[in-house]
Amino acid sequence: MMMKSIMSLTILIALFSILSGCDMKPDAASGPADPQASTSVSSPRYQISWTMHLNLPVPEDAEMVQQVENQFSVDLNIWNIENNRYEALLDKKLAQGEIPDLFRVRQPQDLLRYQQQGLLAEIPEDMLKEYAPNIMKALEAYAPDYQDDGMIDGKYYGIPGINPTNIYRMPVVYRQDWLDKLGLPVPDTLEEFEQVIYAFANEDPDGNGQKDTYGLSRQGMNVVFGAFGQIVFADQLYFGKKDGKLVIGALEPEMKEALQYLRKWYQDGVIDPEFITGENKGGYKHLSHAFIDGRIGMTSMGNYYHWIQDGDYMTLDAYGEETPVEAAFNAKELNVKNPQARITFGRPFRGPDGQRGSQAYDMLMSFTAIGADAAKEPGKMEEILKILDYVSASPDVDEYTSMIHGVQGKHWQWAGASQEDVIVLPPYDKMFSYQNSIGANIGMTVPLMPATRREQWASTLGLDQDGISNALEVATPSLTDKGPDLVQLKNKAYISIITGEKPLNYFDEFVQEFMTAGGTEVIQEANDWYSKHSVKMDAER
């Protein structure tokens, strides 16, 4: 979320038209428009534990949480689980017997794991349509290919969280001021990229007279792998499509050629030796501290909005006047360290066979599930779904916007009578993740493409091209069971080859070890899913 958030309500108009066009007027089935009317005097006051995306802890007395509690006569207990360590911290609580009622499954491949552990409740499809009608209508209208991805054995266990802005791949970012000093253009080929990173490492681009700069670190390596058609360094095993089948990119023979480049660059001192621990050193997970601190001149970390520079596009101030946007996240932190620093976006550079690409986020971002214990209390699941629907996809433009930004007139206001642009008011426009601080934005992502000025700017950058996404959209039993160990095996092998601990030919041994450790079963199950999924998609076309 930008420091100065501007949001076009085109998406809300679209949502409202869909819902009204589908006869979504309040009735006994869909629940009343006024949430207060959904709770009678004799209804129990449910205690509901709730997990969500957090950059900062939500205070117990958070204003927007209290508003939802009062409207629905419930008590919400927001679990403050740090997003950087979400799975580890959540699993610790689960091991202690605590199961959240509103269960955010951040990594889609974990849905099957949690279901197999008996931690999730089945959500009857008719209950979803009755108590979360706005979410389901948005899925049906904008993401029909994904709406069944939360099913296991034909039963719903997770509501897909589809992020339409994930059509934009991770950017490829360079220090423009370094390129200018060295008289080099943004590279378009692997050979040009090699020239650039050697200059970054050897020709003192920061002008401090010391040899303390490098070309790239870990996240930038994915663009190198992308020049050979695959992605390697990710939180999960990345699958690609090849000859009509799914393959694990890290096992493909062309990766051996990519590794040959990387081990030479490492040996020549062009790669940051700290790449093993990654570019982020703590705090907000999308920050590349290696880039911010001036250690490296190229990265592919974070998303487009993490690299907004001063004046990239025009936004609106608190008075509704157009003003240049301010730098955000990585670009902001970089300018604090070095006010003269400038960045530029480049296209992923082309490899020997003409391939290019950087990592793309999956459109299926997460699942929202119901904890198993919630289903044991009569009426509790229905109440959770009502609340989730209200805070995520209310067809009322003012209510929807308030659930995201806070109290109208206090935290935000409309820029004009057209209700197209939102202006976040001072001092909140300068506060990092102020929504967490006031308890707003506790819902799930619904698949409506925003038409904000920020996304209009992103659409001019070509980020909807050259993305490499994971071709396996769901988890399989063997992937759930063996995936984490296989990821560790893969990372260890790649790092040992890049650093020279192992010879290049160790790659072939690694592939065999990977297959023996469960890779054969994982690939087989992935292709079984892909075959059935392809048949289904063809039938629906």
C-alpha cells in the first residue's frame, strides 16, 4: 500500500453492477444490507479468532475492528502474526492446539496440508452462496477458472483469494545513476547484462574509491534463470510447461548452463557473497537491503509499487489537487540513504535461445478457510461468512471503501462527487500500513482489477509481459508431504554449485537425488492434475 494511497472506484462500480444485475438485493437468503439486522437479541455473541495479512500489529482497541464487532455483535480476536514468519508462527500455535476461526492460508499449497491435518472445516457450497454472496459473485464473474481451486475431493475447504494485479511480474530494477556514470545502457541480452554487472563490481560506480559493490544477489538470479525459461529461487517448487507436460524448472538441463554463468560470476567477485542469506535483512519482507545499501546495482525483488519514485505519476493531495507521487518502500529507503540515487526498470534480458522472463506471482494468492473448531458451534460458520463478505466485498461503495481505508472524513475522503478517487487524509497518508493500526482491511482479496492511478502507471511499464508463473496452481499430496524438503535440497545444491563448493557436473547427481527423494512422485501427481485440469478447461470453453 502506498504512503499516499489513491484508489479509483471503477472496480467498485463494476462490482456493484454485477451484484445488482444478479438480483443481489437484500433478502432472507443473502442477509440484510444492514449487518446489525443480521443479529437478533437472542443470538449468541460469538468469540471469533481471525487471521489476516499484517505488516504491523492490530491494537486490541482498533477502531475499525470495534465497528465490525458492534455491527455484528461479536468479539473479534485478531491474531497478530508477523507476515514475514507467518507459516512458522501459525504452525506453532496450531501445534499448541489453537486453531483460528477465520483461517488465512497464505501459501495456496498449504491448503491440502492443513485439511489433511484436520484443521479446516468443510464449507458447504450452498452456505457460501447464501452467506458470502458478494464474494462468490465476484469469483464467478472475474475468476471462474479459479473458483473451484479451494475444493478437495469435491468439497470446499478454502475460498480462493485472487489478486488481479498479479498479472504484473516482478520488475527488473537497475541503479540508473550507476549506469549513467559507467556510460552503459539498460541491458537487453545476457551478454550485455554480464558487461553491466562486471562494471558494477569493478569500476567503482558509487565513486567511493573502494571495491565494495556487486552486480546482483539472490533475487536477481531468477532473471538469469528466466533467460533460460525457468524460475528456481522461490518459496515453493516452481513448475513450467514443456512439451505438453509439467516439469520442475530447477531440474531442467538448461539450468546447468545458467549455473555455469553464475558460478563464474561468483568466482570473479561479481555476485554479492551474502546472496546465500538473501537480499532482505528483516522487517518488511519486500525490501532489498542489499540494493538500498548500495551493495548491488540490480535486483528483481518485490512488486512494482515497491519501486515508485518521486514524480512517477500524478496523484491527489488532501485538498484534491494533483501533485507528484512520493517515493515508496525500496525507492524511498534508497533515497534516504543516497538522495542522488536513481533507478530504472528494464525488460528481462534475452538468453541464448531468445527466452526471457522474471518471476510472476500466482493469480491465486491465498485461501481463506474456516477453522475446524468453528464448525462445532451452531451458527458460527454462517456468522463468519457474513462478516467476511461484508468486510471484503460490500456492494455499497462507501462501506466497501471504509472497510479498506477506515472512517470516511477521518481517515479518507472522496476527491470529488464522482466517488472515483480516494484521498487518504493526514497524518495517515504518511503512515506505513496505517490500516493495520486502525484495524481496517481485515478482509480477503476479491478478483476485481483496480483502475487506480498507480495501476495505470504500472500498465505503462510492460510488466504484464515476460512473466514466468508457477504452472502448478494447487498442491498435491506428495508435494504437501515432500515439498519443503525438496525445496531445501534444491536450494542447497544450487548454492553449492554457484559458490564452487560442488563442481558443475554435480547438477546431474542432484537431479537423481531429487527424483529419488520424492521428485518422481511429485512430478507424476502434478501431471495427473494438469491432465485433468486441461480436460476440464477445454470442456468449459
